[in-house]
Amino acid sequence: MSGGSGDLAGYGPRVGATLLDTLLVIVAASAAASVAIASGAPASVSGYVVFGAIGLSYLLYAPVLMCRSGSHNGQTLGKQALSIRVVRQDAQPMTASPALLREFVGKGVLGLIPLFTIVDYLFPLGDPRRQAIHDKLASTFVVRADAVPDLDDRSVPDAWKPQPAAVPSGWAPPATPAPAPVREPPPSSADWTRPAPPRAPADEPSFGEGFAPPAGPPAPPAPPRDRDRDDDEEIRGPFGPSTSEPS
């Protein structure tokens, strides 16, 4: 198995195979409607038969054919005519589970969503692995028929493996946080001692025990007191002789 990206089927063969398969389903449904009309069924019943046959054929036609064993495994008649096939991502043959998931759920059930089918069929144009949405749902690829000649070869091509998400430019993983600092336990009372007081600088006096500030200059002696003058001032008073003094 070569398994390179060149093994993936182009968009043109996929569209051609889809159109061919759709045409075959319509032909089969028209044949069923013709049988219903020929049997004398009313026109309304014939209409239901046509739509029912188209829906049932479209949902079961591809899964039944893709589960065939041998060289046509993974092929519908349209894919077989255009030499392409559906393979599983793990390089195993197509079985009922992935076939129903791809066709019944991926195309039929999700196709009930408005515009989903248009987006689904245009999706391979922008996908690097050319997968439609129903391919991603079922983990399948559409490849050239000669890309997997031997289904016993279980090696998975690198182009079919899920690709890791692109890392944005300039992005860096977050830095690992620094471990929290280890806090030492507080010392016990036996290990604890009172810290010594800070020493005063050499150019400043130390106010330790036994220190007394230097004495200032001595006060000047009081002038001698003149008792006669003091007594005379007490008798006269500030405004002249006292009235008590005899005239």
C-alpha cells in the first residue's frame, strides 16, 4: 500500500460517482413506481411509492454495496465505474457499521438540516485530506481503487492518520510556575534568645546606665538687700506716703 496523499481521490471523480449513483437510484425508483402503476394503484399511492423507493434505495444502496467482500469492497456502482473506493482510516475493510454511519447518518439524517448537503459535498474542496463531513463522521477516506490493491495489508498510510492541530505562530506553551518557597518552622523557645540592642554609633554619646547630662553655668549671686530702703518703700507705697503715716 503506497498510502501517500496522491492516493486520495480527486473531487471530479467523487462528484461523477455521486451523480451516477443518484441516477441509478432514480431509475430503480421509477421502475418501482411503474410496477405500482401497472398494478392499478392510485396515483397518490404511486407517488408515495416513488419517494419511498428513492429514499430507501439512497440510504441502503451504498451501504449494501460497500460492504461487499473482495476487490469491490468500499465501492458503489458509480465508484466502481470511476475507479475510486471508500476505505476506513484504520485500513480495515468497510463493514456495515461505518457504511451505515457514513451513508445513513452522515448523508440521510444530517441531510435533513437545511443546506447541510451542499456544505457537506463542498467540504472536500477545502479539507487537506479531502474528506467530506460524512467521511469525518465515519472516519473514512475516498481513494483511488488501485491505492489499496491488497486489503490484507493493515499498515495505515501517514496521509490517512489524523493530523495534529496547527500551532499558531508566536505561540509558546505556558511557563511552569516556580515552586513555592519552603517556609522554615519557627524556632522553639529553647532555641530563641533575646536579640542584643543595636549599638550607638561611635560619634554619638551613649545614654547608658549612670549617665548624667553636664551641669550648666552657675547662677549669678543675688544682690544684697537694703532693709531701710525696703521698709521705706513699704510705708510710702507706689503713690506717695501712706495715709496711715502721721503728718
